[in-house]
Amino acid sequence: MNRMLIIKTIKKNLRLSVFIYGLFFTPSACAQDLPKEIRGYKVHTAKISVRNQIEKTDKQDKSEVFVKVGEPYLIDVSLLGITFGISAEINSSEQSGTIDFIMFRDFRVNHLAVEIKEYKEFFTFKKNQLVVLPKPFEIRLSAAQTLRGARSELKKSEAEWTVTGKVFVFGRFKKSFLKFKRVVPIEINLKIKNPLINNQQ
């Protein structure tokens, strides 16, 4: 009887040890994807809601930051590629601060890779106050993407495009009397209106 009790105790402790090891020593997906620091800014994950102009904010949404993306507009269509702009506005429910710059990685529009230059427009924001970005983002689909095929793809009668990618927001954030130098990663997966529909030739 004592022997069975000892075996059960050993098994229980073994399962507990495995659980603790997994809890503390198994790296998370986020830790595997991102370093602890980028350009001297510590990486900080936050709950951020990104929506287009049509989608309404859910009153039950407990996100720290709400981002609303404006309707895209066509800037240029040429042999060099297609360029369009998108404005955005943000509202933070918990913090104030300043944004130093914004970096973009792995962005695609309808599965086509696009270029977005680093956004270097410095601006400030305050808790619970809506802020419109000083300048729109410029998204460019280059000729290297086989321009004719890309234009054909994007000019299809689809009313919306799917935009995916990752944004890194570098800034200095204030909460109460504390200040933090952080970079916040944001996963983007949203629908935007097709700005080429009314510009087809």
C-alpha cells in the first residue's frame, strides 16, 4: 500500500515538474519572433484594436489603443508602380506619450508584397484624446512585382482589398508618473476600399 502511494506521489510530482518547466522555460511564439529590444527600444506587447472606417468600435472591447484606418486614395499609377495613401487616427485609453517613428514589415495587399517607407513624422498623443496622424502612410507596389499582372490583380471588380503585415510603433509612453521608451508591435489584417475602381482606364 505504501509502495503504491509512493509511486502515485512520484508521478504527481513528475507531472508538476513538467508543467513548471513548460511554463517557465518554453519560449512563447512572440518571444521567438521578436527580440527583447529593437533599435534601443524595449519591445512591449499591448492589446490594440485596428479597424477601418466602416467597422464600429465594440463597447466591450478592452483594448489599450484604438486605431482607425481611413479610406485609401490613389496618388500615382505609372511604369514605376502604383502608389496610394492611407490616413489614420489613434485613441489611447490608458497612456499618453510621443511617437518617434513607425516601421513596417512584410506588408501585402491582396497577397502582393508592397513597400511602405518608414514613417518619421513625430507626434504626441494624450490619454482619451483622438489624434489624427500628421501625414498619411504611402504604400507602393513596385514595378518589380510585374506591373501589368499586379495592376490586373488589383483592378479586379473587388470593392475591398485585404491588407496584412506588421507595424512597429517606436515611442515614449507615460502612465501616471512613469515614462517608458518602448516599441509596440501591431499585427495588421483588415479590409480597405479599392482606390483603383474609380480610376480604371
